[in-house]
Amino acid sequence: MADGPSFCQRVVQVVFEYDTPRIVHIKNKKVGLINRLIQLGIIGYIIGWVFVYKKGYQDFGDIVSSVSTKLKGVAYPNRTDIGDLNRVWDIAGLVVPPQQRDGFFIMTNMIITPDQHQTTCAEAPWIGGNVSCTDTDTSNCPAGHVELTGNGMFTGKCANFSSEVQTCEIQGWCPVEQQDNPPSPAVLEDAKEFTILLKNTISFPLFNFTKRNILDDYDPGYLKNCRFNNSDPVDKYCPIIRLDTMVKEANQNFTALAEQGGIMGIFIVWDCNLDLHYNHCLPHYSFRRIDRTDSHFSVGYNFRYARYYRENGTDYRTLIKAYGIRFDVVVSGKAGKFNIIPLTMNIGSGLALLGVATILCDIVVLYLLKKRLFYQEKKYMMVDDDDDLRGYGLLDSTTK
């Protein structure tokens, strides 16, 4: 018996051989219709989604941005129930701190404790721990103890917080805050009339493109008097926005928000097609409340700060618990410009995707049709003549 080819010979045969597919033209209306529908769907996806919607012919660059803000406004509560708070307030006292990175805070409500100095006084009864006591029972007031949520160090004595309430005496900045909740309605509800000038400069370094939201073609008179209006085709690009407008755009109520405070987001989106004129690259403004409103405790936004001064050799301070709205400015966007490389890559991937139609039709022909065994034989088995094919009268075949 003759020896078969050696292992090396078989390897050489495998490496240096080439298989060409057998192309079979099948006259079947259902299969032909499926093939054309799949091809049309793929072509529609390539043209509609890849090139029209996703702009697959463009190269895209990320945004680099800087933001600064400038507020203007004056408020006067004109109320008799808030004591010393009933005065004229301007931006210098309400914007804390004067400058922030990508945002600002505007105070709308407050609790002010003036003329505090280092001495002893009664602790506030609402600090969280049990600080109630009597002249004969100071067990809740161990000397030297400090409540983390309190205002000072216990002296071990009991003191009168009011004519009806006694609490532990502390050493610290006295007197402590005399109320737990802020005034209602908010002291500075009129802050809704304040305006903010947003100055946003953006660039797309990939395309050496720079622009700002204060457009170069603005008339100085228009810029001074315009106010943002999202429903107006011109004023929706005005960079001067009333605080009340931002809150309403976020579907919030300024009166309720001003009392306890909150966090608002100002979103500036730049989506630019740089194949168009420079003036078509414009910002889109939107607003949304960021903090949760359904919490059962610690609702809103507030913090404390103090202003210190010295008088007759004694250090004093005015303690301010500020409630208000913090506005965070978030800038995002991208720019696209024609580039031959993504165009050719997407065309190539689209042409390759058309092969899916052949694969799906092969599945139908080889596994679902009644004469699938016949088609399997003619596709996968090598034959020297096609007499058997023509004998079925079902197809016209060509072998390459």
C-alpha cells in the first residue's frame, strides 16, 4: 500500500491552496425579497443613522471651557417681623463668596446673631443632644463635655435659655442662635428679580476654534437691556438671565426654594457643526434642580459664616446662618468637521455590513426551505458538472 503524504506535505498543501465560493443563483421570490429588504435596511441605517444623524463623515473634538459670573440687584424686604434684617440688601452682602469657580451662591434667607463674644450662656435646646436641666439636676451637663452639634463646652451648670426653658450652660461664642428655623417667607424673596451675566468662553483645540457666548455681533444697547427668554428666537441666546426665570425653567417655585435653599444647575451645551459658518455655533441653555427635594431631613442648602471685629479690646463677631441657592454652571459640548478618514472608514464598515444580508439569506436557504438538503449539497460538496442542478429545474448556477 502506497504511503500517504507526509505531515509536511499536508501542511504545504493546506498553506498553498485557495477556496473560491460557489455562487448559486436561486430563483425564489421569498428569498430574493428578504435579501433586498435586509440590504435596504442596512443602506438606510448607514445613510440615515451613521452619516445624517451621527455625521459619520466628520472628525469630532472635545470642548475646553471657562466661566465667570456677575450678579446685579437690590432687595428690600419691607417687613416688620424680621427686626434688623429689614434693610436694603445688595450683591456685596448676598453673594458669598464674591467669586466661585463655575458657579455662585445667592443668599435668600438668613438667621443673624449679632454681637457674639467669648463668655458663658445657655445652649440652644434643639442641637440634637439632651441638654435640658434644672438648677438641682445638671446630670446632662458634665463639665468639660462638648456636644459635636453644639455651640461650646459645658461648664457643669444650668442656665436660662428663655423664661420657660433651661439648658446646660456653655463656654463659647454667646449668645447662641435664638431660633432653629429660618424666617417664613424668606427675607430676600425679592432676589428673584436679580440678574446674572454669564460669561462663557469655549474652545475646540482640535480645530483651533474659539468663541464665547457673548456674541460679537451683539448691539451694546441690546446686550444691556436683553433678558433670556427660551421661547424667543433671539433672546434665547441672551447671556443675562433673571434668577426667577432659571427657577421656573427648572419647574420649581422660587418662594419655596428661597426659604430653605437649594442647588440649581445651569447647563450650557455647545454642539457645533464647523462645516457651517462660524455664526452657527451657538450655546443652548437649560436649567435643573440638582439637590433632592423629597428628603425628610436636612432639606435645602445652608451654611454659617462670621464677620469679626474688635471693640474696646474685646473680640466680637456677627454670626450669619445663610440659606440660599447655589448655582453650578456645567458646560459641555462637541464640535465636528469633515475629515476623509472617518468617511472612508464608515463607508468600508457599511459595505462589510451588507454581507449580513448574504449570511441571513444563506440561513433561510440552507436550513429553512423545503429543498434545503439539495442547496446544502450544491454549496458544500465539490461537483464536476452541473447536470444534476439543471435537472431540478429550480435554479441557474454558476461556479467561480
